[in-house]
Amino acid sequence: MSKTTVASTGIDLSDTFAFTGTVSGTPQGMVRLNGAEASDGITNITFDGIFTSTYENYRIIGTHTVETDDAETRMVLRKSGTDQEDSYRYGYTQVTRTSSAGAASNETAWNNSIIKLTIGSSNQATYAHTTAMDLLVCSPLHATKNTVILSRVSFYRNSNTTYYNLLGGIWTVGADGQSNDGFKIYASTGDFRNLKYSVYGIKDS
């Protein structure tokens, strides 16, 4: 089969190209497994069976706005379609900023029934009032390791006109931390809107 070599000057992508056949290759780094997108009326983001033996670690990246002002964004792991509501231990460094000053404090919990990803965020559907997060989920499906989640979350609260950035980790111990195949992210009250999330598997090598 004849092949055409691309000139060293490259390809002008403003041209029109016709193509038949397939392109093969090995995806690098992260592989997108699934996602969710909606403008309004989403009660929760739930993915069951998303954690499999194919990958050891996963990344969840997304943004949303809460429907009810100052509602918390929460998370639980799931096992065979059932919420795991026990033994969550977490610690965040909480950095805040108002128009006049910045501050730092800690947000922690021991054997909580849920993972608290925010302490309440704004429901204003504007750029400045988006809740954004990046979660690295380590070994959720492992039969003996406990699930650990590294968390980065940014949000704004109307109630005290303060911007927040939470950086920390979540530990799930005992049987609740093992053999988890899914997760759920939801608001403490009301729905999500302007939601867009992706879940990625991280290649082992």
C-alpha cells in the first residue's frame, strides 16, 4: 500500500481534506470513561460500575452551580449500586479571600457518613459563582487497600461574600473503603445546574 509522507513544513489545516480508513494508536495518560452535562434539574451525579480492574486510579473533574443558595456539595462512594455512608475521614486546608483580607483554617471530620466537598456555595449562575473540583480517586476497587481521594475544590459563598479554596485528602477505612465500583456527588438540598463532569481512568503505564 502506498504512503504519502508529510512535508517538513507540515499540513495547512485551513485546507479541505477527504479521509477514509481508521486511525489507530495508544491513548496516553488519562482515558475518558464517561461524563455528565446538563443545564438544570440534576439531582445528583451517579456513576455505578465506573471503577473497574482496568485502572487502579481515577480522576473526576467538573463544575456545577447549586440550585439552593449555600447548599453543600457532598459525595459518597458506592458499592453494587448502594451508597456507602460510613467511615469517611477527611482533612482540608481551607484558604479564603474577601475583598479586604485572606485567611487560612482547617476543615476536618472523623468517621463521617458523607464526604463534604464544600461547606456551602453560591447559587448564582454566573462565572464567578461556579463550584469547580478536581478529585483523584486512588484504588477504589481494590479488595484490601482503602480508598483515598485527593481533593481540590474552589467555590464562592453569598452568605459571607467569601471565595474558598479547599485542598486536602479523604480516607475511607475498613470494608467501606474497599471494592467500591462507583460514586455519587449531590447537593445537601436542591439540585445542580450548569453541570459538566468527566471521569477519567489513569493508565498504569
